[in-house]
Amino acid sequence: MSLSFLLLFVSILTFGGPSSDAQRAMPSDQEIRAYTSNLPFPMPEIQLPKIPAHRVSIADFGAIADGRTMNTKPIDDAIRACAKQGGGTVIIPRGVWLTGPIQLGNNIELRVEAGALVLFSIKFEEYPMYARPKSTSYRCMPLIHGVGLTNVAITGKGVFNGNGQHWRPTKKEKLTERQWKELVASGGVVSPDGKIWWPSREALNGDDYIKNLLQSKKRPTPEEFAGAREFLRPTMVELINCKSVLIDGPTFTNSPAWVLHPMECKDVVIRNTSVINNWWGQNTDAADIDACRNVVFYRNVLDAGDDAICMKSGRRSDGSTAESALENVVIADCIVYHGHGGFVIGSGTDGGMRNISVKNCTFIGTDIGLRFKSARDRGGVVEKIFIDGIRMKDIANEAILFDMFYSGNDDFDSTRVRIPYFRDFEIQNIVCDGATDAVLIRGLSEAPIERISLKSLSITSDRAVTIEDAEGISLTDVWLDFKSGPVLSVKDTKNAQFEKITLASPAGVFVLASGTKTEAISVLKKDAAQAKREVELVSGAMPAAVMFK
């Protein structure tokens, strides 16, 4: 059984199976309120799209479902004709439909019916150079896109296939030897160091081409950017500055780059949707919720080659540094099978984030479970984050990670210092069977991670808990089964409380304290009794730094 079929089968079992397109309807206000009520922050009422009753089929405009006839114009004609009538539903019936980019319109629902497979063309010239509003940076036009729209929806139980294998590079380290040999034999070129396969030489040389272009010209033209067209991969769904957005039901697979990308949108509902990409697919994030307000994301099944459910608030779509915050977001009842992180914040947090709730999700086989990342050149204030009820299995690295050194070192763009401030997280009811580290928290010396509450955790891992440059961390009612190292390793951390920590087996050291700034570490003496030694002090930590109650 193929992975894609298995994921779809699990989705059917989990969500009760797809209803017919004739039975499908907009989510009810009552259903949305079930997710937006009783939150730890006030959530505005979501304004769902209002789509007129008018309906057209792309077949009525000359589209042919033979998998080889280009249907870009018939699809666009159907959307424009429907929009001219004030809006309505544009239907993609069952069949195989080959097309270039699809541009949505106001008051338009694009419905891809069960049995419909939309294949995006592998002819690169079909994708014109595209820049976000007021931006001077170009890439290929997204496969499905809209800018400044009101009342827009993508629905149905059909499939959008991005033919991403013709765009994406692939790292040798992510494939088996047989897969790598077959990929190289299929064509394309391999990088001089032998580590990355590229679909074409233009794609391989694209990064150098863009760097040289930007050095030689202040404002390159779209035609000049087109010299690296095969490198400038399109995203799959990009909606910018739109209001009342619904994505409900389709499967998005084999994307050239990241998949669902609402940016600076308001009132967004994404539900019952599947994203299926190979886990080795480069930059194929499943969902990047970017600087939006009032978002409900629920009952989705995701398999990604990069972050799965990711929160972003970087530079605005026009390239400016003006604040564009992400706020009022609800994530619930989702399943993630692969991804660099199951639920992710960052790395771009420039605009700030607040009021985010994540509930009742399952992560299986992700690199990291809960992943919060930023760096000195891409930070903002991230606060009031509430996470409750996460189940994890076979996490490759950390179950819970806070890391303000996302770039991997302390280098950053000194011309653009934007310090990340992460604070006021409440994380509870977490179960993880298998991880390298249970919890790893690493802040900045000038901006410690503050006020993180971790409660009711049950984690099996190789190592336990490491905290560095943090303040006001609390762990309560925690069960740990780990292989080696101290239970709690704290460095340059203060005002931390650890209570009701239970170990599956005795440890060597309960608290390893280091750093001259470590102070006011509070531990229950009966918890520490589970280790051979209560405390070990190194690297300048003072005896009074750790208090046993």
C-alpha cells in the first residue's frame, strides 16, 4: 500500500469519510464556535465567505479532461465569467485536468469535485515571474493565487498535484542508495560536491545567478529574474491580503515548494484538508499561516518535507518592516505524519505573535514535535501561546524545543538586529513515546525565554530536560523515562520551579546547574531523592542557586 493511499485511508477513518460534493456545504457558525469558544483569549467571530448561488463548470468553457490538453485559459475564463456575474462556484468535474497557474477572484468558490485530478504543467514558461504587491523580489507565479480578494474558497474532495518533482532539488542524504541512483539516472544534474540533485542546470545555478543579478542591478526586471525561472519554484496556494477565506476538503500533493500560504489575511478557515508531500521534498511546508488574523485550522491531515503547521510573521508582503502581527489562531484535531516540526513558530517572528491555541493534535515521525525557533535577525514578541493535548510518536529530535539560534550559530545580519522575545507559553497534557530530548529550551543572553509553564507531561526520550538562558520556567506533574544524563540541566537560568517530577528509573544527578547567572531554582526534595545526587554545580554556579523544598 502506498504512503499516499494510506494517509487518505487514515483520513477517511479519522474524519468519517468524504461526503459527496452535492452534500458539502460551508461550515456552520455553530461548528466554528465550537472551536473558538472557551479559549484563554477573546476570539472575534469568524466571517465565512459568502458565495452567490451561481454555478459554472470549466467544461462549459472548453476545458478538456484528457490530462494532456492545456486548460489554463478555459479555467480562467470560467472564473472571470463567474466573477462578472457577481461571483459563484466554479466547478472542476471529475477527470484529469492539465493547467498552468489559477488566479482566483472575488466571491469565487473553486470546487474540485471527487474524482477530479488537477495536474499543474511542467512547462516552466507557463509560470510568469510574480512579485507580491510593492515587492521587487520575484519568483514563479503560485499554482493557485489571489491578492486583495474578499469571499474566496477552495473546496471539494478532488486532488491538486503540483508536479513538484520537476522543480525541487533533492538531498542525497535523504534518499536510500537505490533511490539516489534512480533519481540521478532520470536526468537533471548533481551539484559539484555530489550532495544535491537538481532537475536542471539552470536550477542548479539559480542561486548564484540571483546573487550576481542583485549585486549588479538595484531593481532587476521580471525578465532578468526569469533567467533563474527553474530555480524560483512556485508555491502551491498563496493568498495575500484576502478576507473571508475557506479551504475545505481538497488534497494538495507533490508541491514545488510550500503548500498553503495565507499571508496578511483576515478570517481564514482551513478544515478537512490533506497535504501530502514526500518527507524529503525540499521546502515543502504543509501550512504557513503568515501574519494573519482570526484563523481556524482544524481536522487536517498533513505530511510535509519541511515544517507542517507553521506560524510566521516576518516582513510584510510589500517587503517593508512595518508590524504585521499574527494573532487569534486556533489549531485543533490535526494529524501530522512527517515534518521538520509538528507545530512550529518561526523562524520569522518580526511582526509579533499572540493569542494562539493548539489542541488535540497527533504528530508521528516528525523531526521535532513542538518547535519554537527564531534568531537575532528575525525576532519579535511572541506571547500568549496555549497548547493542550498533543500526542507524539517516534520524534527524531526534541519533543519540545525553544531555540533562538535557528541559524545554527551566533552569526546574524548586523544591519537588521531584531531580537526575539518569547514569553507566556502554557503547554500541558503532552504525551511523547520516543524522542532524543524531552525538553530543550535555549534563549538569548540578552533576551531570556520567559514564563513557560509545562504541565502534565509524559515523555520517553534519550535525554531529559535542558534549559539555558531562561527565566520563570515551571515544570509540574512530569513523568520522564530517559536513558542518560541529568534530569534537569540548567544554565544561566533563574526563578524556575520543578515539582512533581517522576522518573521511570533512578538517575545519577537530578539537577546539573551551571553559569554564574543561575539562581532561584526550586526543586522538591522528594523528587530529587530519585537520583543518586541531588545537585551538581559547575561553571560558576553557586551553592545557593538550587533550593530544595
